[in-house]
Amino acid sequence: MEDLTVRQKFILKTLIEKGPSNIEDLSKLMDVSGRTIMREIASINNNLKKYKAVIIEDNGQIILKGEEEALDKIHASLGAIPLQWLLTPEQRQILMTIQLLLSEEPIKAAYFSYQFNVVEGTISLYLDKIEEWLKMRNLSLIRRRGYGIKVEGSELDKRNAIVELFYNYKPIEELLAFVYNDEKDKYVYTFFSTVFDNELVQLVKRIAQQIKNVIHGNLSDLNYFGMFVHLLVSIYRTKIDKPIQLNDEFVKDILLSNEFIFMKDVEKILKENEVYLPDTELAYLALHLSPKKYVYKQNRFEELGISLQDLSKEVVEEVSRLLNIKINYDEQLIVGLSQHFEPALYRLTMGLQTTNPLVEEIKNYYGDLFKAVNKACKLIFSKYNLMIPAEEIGYITMHIGAAIERQQALSKKLRVFIICPNGIGTARILSAKLKTLFREVDAIDIGAIWEYKKKGNNYDLIISTVKLEDLKDNVIVVSPFLPEEDIKKVEEFIEKYVVKKERELTGNLTTVERRRNFEIADEILRNLQLKYVETKTIADLIKFIAKDLYDLMLTEDAKEIEELIFKREAMGNVVIPTTHIALIHTRSDKMVMPFVGVYKLKTPLKMKSAGFSYEEVDTFLVMLARKTESSEILEMLGKISISLIEDKAFNEILRLGDIKDIRNSLVTILNDTQEALEDE
């Protein structure tokens, strides 16, 4: 199964290990479209023929069929898959941010590029989002070429950011399953093992369970996970000699107060497990492990009387009322605000100064929202005899502003109207297929032609199974069964729609277009092929390559690709002198996406080289692109060609290296190209 891409191997492993699935679940799992899943399955099936196995769709279920012995052989041949390569962009950003928050030294972008098997341009886009996220938490992201990437800010703010990220990585039930040892989700395991060593994670699991048994027997699942995370971070930071710093008097009052008397038992459990924490860490844990929340006034603790989650909801509801808009307090907003309020209350009751260098920018940018948040906080926090300064109002405003922007992003999704005279049943099948294949589709309505004429302007896309008289730009005529060519038409429309929407918002070249280029570069890496071929003629090799691309569903027309490669080879100059390598490249819009592959011959072919000389060629580098390819992608492919001519080390890797060596070299080349493009 070496011919399969990482994504294809993952689909197979999932079906073998977990049984039948469906396109929607697989699509969500890998953060790709349903159409991509279908294409990958078709490619997998070509490889399964020799095992007499096949993946079929039955009533919406994706099922792998074959003899048990054959499936065992397939499973054994798949080998290990680097799960970091399959993480969603959001999960990658969370993993990157936590690593940056925990690191005392700058980290190079190239490190993340290799970790996730993506180009540095993609990493740069992730870092843009991470930088904005950190600003909302009083933290700064330092990015300098030659220096690397580093997070600067207080230890307290870093820790609260780390804890918030844990909650954002996966749904809480999946995180709890890992902490309770009920289930070993591969993605959750990869997350923890990437950031912390497994021995530490197991130790903290044990300590958390002991604390729950002795102290908090009726602790809720959410609070239990919070306890696990705070213990993990506290022990980890102490081990690397980075304990938290708190006011000495405050620490003393916490550890001697009746409200936190349970910490004596916690300290005893820690020592029994050979974990020794300084008093500052014990005080820090006391604040977080206590199920009750307190404010610190005149050297004593007063119970707040409300959970931080409820306090967050109260603020959001009041802001909604003041602005007369509906703000959905999603889990990300409530967790973010709760994690902010905890240290904020500590700072306020200790009389510590809050710094927010962005407060004036926030006031100007958010305007009415800042005023509404300020008024809401005065109203709500005055009940607890607390006054919230403008600096804290700024951070709260950014949290709520981000939630509003998330809601607005959802509005970019398409409203679709389906015209299908063949009957409501056929229209519903078409509707279900559109929703499965295209995540950008939000609402779908079904109606007649007269309804379209009456309210068609209310929709972003019109899908019709009959030809209409007034064919507008947003009308696509399709077959009721939505074949491949119709899927492509819808896909092209959606891509243009998303770019247009962002241009309307920004007025300039969009991040969608930049991101699309980086995604294509990442796909080139994922679809990289290394094949060993037994052939005696260049004609047979070209036929093999064209068929291979068709089987991989990277081209719609193997015959055209074959003819174009023949024409290019007939022109000559495909052999790179003295390297035993030939470069085959051409462009065709019959390609689904750009492709890079290496084909090694078991028996070298004698081919015409420079001048009148001939050379034994045993390695063919194949690069194909579409005629409509962006200039950035063409420049990336051009850089690979240049490396073939100028870089002897790259030539040796192509001829002698395995697919991992070749992929690593391509990552370096593509990253260097992206840096050059950004410098222009």
C-alpha cells in the first residue's frame, strides 16, 4: 500500500479499525470536502483489486468489503501514519500555539512546516491567526526572520491561554474520554504526546483521580477536566523551573484560609506521588481546584456566588440587549471569557494594574460594541462591588467581537434554491448530495420555476435540472444525479463566490486566494508519488504515468495527458545531463490539480542527452499543472525544476532516497520559494 497517500491510508485504517462510516463523518474527520473523499475512495479501490477487496456505498454508509485474511494483510501493509499531517487547520493552530506558549526558546517556522507536512506559507497564515488570538489574551507573538517565533507575556496570561486551548482542541466529551482512560482517541493522544511526555500525562491522570476520590467526590466532568489540565501545566512548568510568581501575602492568605483548607490534602497526595510544588504553585492550584469562586478583599476571601460560565453568559446577554442584536454565546466564547475572568478577578482584587496596549485601537475599531461592553460590565460587576477598568473592557470586547465575527463568517455560506420538475423526491436526493459534498452550502430550498422567478434574487446559487430561459451567472444546470462534471461546475462557482465575498469585505487581494495557493502546495506534497516501474520503452512509461494519474483521480482524461507528454518528450531536452534523471512536464486543464511524482525504472532507458550524447536514465521526475494555474504555483514548480539542474544533493535524493526523503526535500524547496515570493 505504499502507493497510497497519507489521507488514503487513513481512510482505509479508519474503515478497518472502526467499521462502516459515512462520507459526512469522514469529511469532518479530515476537514476535506465530500467530493475529495469520493475521489480518494475511487483511488483506493484501484489498489484494493489485488486483494479482492472493495469500498462500497450502501444506504449512505461507506463499507470496506473483503475476506478477513485479506483485510488483515491490508491493515498490516498500511504502517504508521503521522497523525499531525491529518489534523484540521484549527487543530494545527492550537498545537502550534501551545508549543509556542510552553517553549522558552524561539521556534522556527520550518519546524512546524515539517511537523504538519505543509509549506511555510500555510504556517504563515496560521501564525497570522494565532497572533490575533494572542492579542486578545494580553500576549504578543514575536516573528523575526533568522530569530524564529516566540510568545511574550506574563506566566499567568500564558497559562490561561494554554488552558483555553485545551478546551478548544476537541469536544469536551472526547477529551474526558482520554482523561478517564475510557477511550484512546488517536487525535487526542497525539495532541498530549506532542506537547507533554506520556509518563507525565499518566502521572497527572493518577493524581487527579486520587484528588477527586479524597476531596471532590461529586466533582462535575467539566471541573474534573479543568483540574487535570491545571495540574498538568503546573507540574510541567515547575519541572522546567518556570513556576508561577504571585504576591507573597496573597499566597500566604490562600494557604492559611479555611476556604482552601483542602489544599493540605492535595499537597499530601502530590508528595506521595513524588511531586513537590512551591507555595506559589499550590496557591495557583487552590484558586483553580476550588469549585467555588472567590474575590479577595481586605486580606480575606468572599464567595462570588456565581460561576464564571454564568457570569460570562450574563455579560453577553446584556451586551446583546444593549445593541439589540443576537450574539450566540458559543462554547469558544464562554470558555474564553471564563478563562479571562479568573485572572482578571485576581488582578482586580489584588489591586494590580492591567495593561492593554491595544485599548485605544479597540475603542476605535469596535466603537459601539466597546461602549456596550463597558456599560454591561458596570451593571453586572457592580453587584459584586467590582469596577472593571478600560483595559479589561478592551479584552472582553475583543472576545465578544470575535464571536460576532464568527457569526458573520457563517453568513458567507451559500443559500441555494433547487428547481427540479422531476419531483420532490429527486430534488431531495439532489439536496442531500449537495450538503454532503459542499460544506459551504448552508440552507437549501426546493421549488418550481415560477417560485424562482418570484424570489430567485434571495439566493446565492440556483441549481436547476432543466434549462432556464434567462440563464444568470448564478444559475447552474445539472443532471438530477449530479455527475462528476456537474460537481466540478458547482465547486468552481463556490470558490469564486467565497473569493468575491472576501473581496467585498476587504477590498483587496484576499487571504482566500493566498490560502488556496498554500492548500494546493500542501496537496502537491500529500499526493506525491514514488513508483517503481518495469518498462522497456519510453512509450510504455508514458502510458503507465497517464494511467496512474487517472487511477489516482488526478486527471479526467488519461489519453490527453499521454499525448501531451509524448509531444513534450518528442521535443527533446528532457534529460538532465550527467544526472541519469529526466524531467517530464506539461500543462492541461484536464488535470484536477498540480502533480509531482517520481518514477524509478528497474531497467534504465537509453535516452538522448545534451548534444549528440546518450545517457542511461533510471529516474523520471514528472510535474504537471493546469493551464489556469496561478503564477505562484507555477513559480513553485519552476523552483523544483531549477533545483533539479542546480542542486546535486536533490538529484541524489531523487535517485536514491525514499518517499520521505523526497518529500522533505520538496518541503524545503517550496518553503524557500514562498519566502522569495513574500519578499517581492
